[in-house]
Amino acid sequence: MRKTTYLLPAFVVLLVIFLSSIFVVDEREKALVLQFGQIKAVKEEPGLAFKIPLIQEVVRYEDRILSLDSEEIEVTPSDDRRLVVDAFARYRISDVVQYRQAVGAGGTRVAEERLSGILNSMIREVLGADQVTSDRILSEDRRELTDRIRDRARLQAQSLGLEVVDVRLKQTNLPPTSLEVTFARMRAERQREAADEIARGNEAAQRVRALADRTVVETTSEAEKEANIIRGEADAERNRVFAEAYGADEEFFAFYRSLQAYEKALQGGNSSIIMTPDSQFFDYFGSETAAPAQQ
């Protein structure tokens, strides 16, 4: 009975010590075994591992690819056209020992601050280099430039025990002040193009109107010429008829023309004509030849 009293607590203590010396490394992480702050073991393979209880501790780090969003920064390409760049990076911890020595107990927060500084520095260095214009940054060459940023950031990040997997530019915009200036320039350009189109339209309209006016004049002239020809032919026909009538009976023709003259001269109720009695205008009123016509 007395032995059981002592053995049971000892067994419990040994079980607790044994269990505290075992830890599990997940396939998504890496682990360091530290003893008084010094690295004693590196556990990168998943499974069970052991440590000295109470003396050693386990620090775990992500073995997956992590994401880092950088702050917006201004860059000035070679054409002095400022741009606001927003980038992100994908990275992973490649050397957990070097990572621990570089960032210490600060962990992910310190590592990302330092990696963000490297990333921003490389963005300014690559995008601000000679022969790199804003148009090139916004063109298909953007992929080549981001690869260059990634390669340079990867070299710098090795000192932190990090591997930069990829870098991408999320947004590339103009600063607010430059944006307003650009919009004003674009509006002015569009207004100039609109004015040019209006001027060309007015010029085309004037050509069309001039052609229409010329066509109207030509058509009117042609119509007047044909009308004059027709009138001339009608007058000639009329004169021919009159001439034939005059030749057929000269006395009757003279009498008919006199009647037409009387009709035109004696129009209106207040018409008055003062003439001498022997005027030739009234020959048919007193002539013997007129008497039979009056009957």
C-alpha cells in the first residue's frame, strides 16, 4: 500500500515529463528548438519530435507561401511623370535559422516590415531607372519590370532567410494633382479634335452647298434657255400665223388689229382720249369699209 502511494505520483510526474518532451511538427510549418534563446535543433519534416522539458522550447514558423501588401509609393520614371504604385509580394521562409537570427523574437511583423522596405526600394530603383517611361510601365513591358523587381528583391531578402516567390503591381495611377492636369489635357485634346471635326464638317457642308447652288444655277439656266427657245419658236409660229392671216386678207387683218388697239386703249371707266377728228386711230369709225363691220 505504501509503495503504491509513492509509485502513482512518480508515474504521473514521469508521464507529464514525457508528454511535455514530445511535440508535433505540422506539414504546414517549420519548428526551432531553443534552449535559453539558442537554437539547438531545426525541425522541418512533419511528424513527432522531442525536446528537453522545462529547459527547451519550440518556436513554430509558417512553411506556406505568405502574402505581403506594400504601401502606396510614388515613383518618378525617366519622363518625369509621377506615378503612384501599389504592389504586393508572395514570399516564404526558406532558411528558418537565418530568419530567426535576422528578425529575432519579432517574428512575422518585423520580417514583413523589413521585406516591405526592400520591396519599396526595388520598385523605386527599377521603375525610376533610365529608359523606363510611364508608358512602358503601363504597357506589356510591365511584366518584365515586375520580374526585375522580384529578382532584385529576392537577392536582398536572402539575408532575412526569405524567398520572394513573386511580385505584382496591383495599381499604377497618377497622383491626384497630376490626374487633374491629365484630365484637363485630355479634355483640351478632345475639344481640339471636336473643333477639327466641326471645321472639316463645315468645309464639307460648304462644298455641298456650293455644288448644290451651282447645280441650281445650271439647271435654272438650262431651263430658262429651253423656255426662251420655246418662247422664240412660239413667237415665230405666232408671227407666221399672223403673216399668213395678213397675207390672206390684208383689210380684215388691219381691221382686227385696230379692234385690238381700241380694246387696249379704251380700258377702264375713266379713260379719256383727246385726238383730232382726222386722226388715223379712228379710221374705221368713219370709213366706208367700217360700216359693213358695224352692221
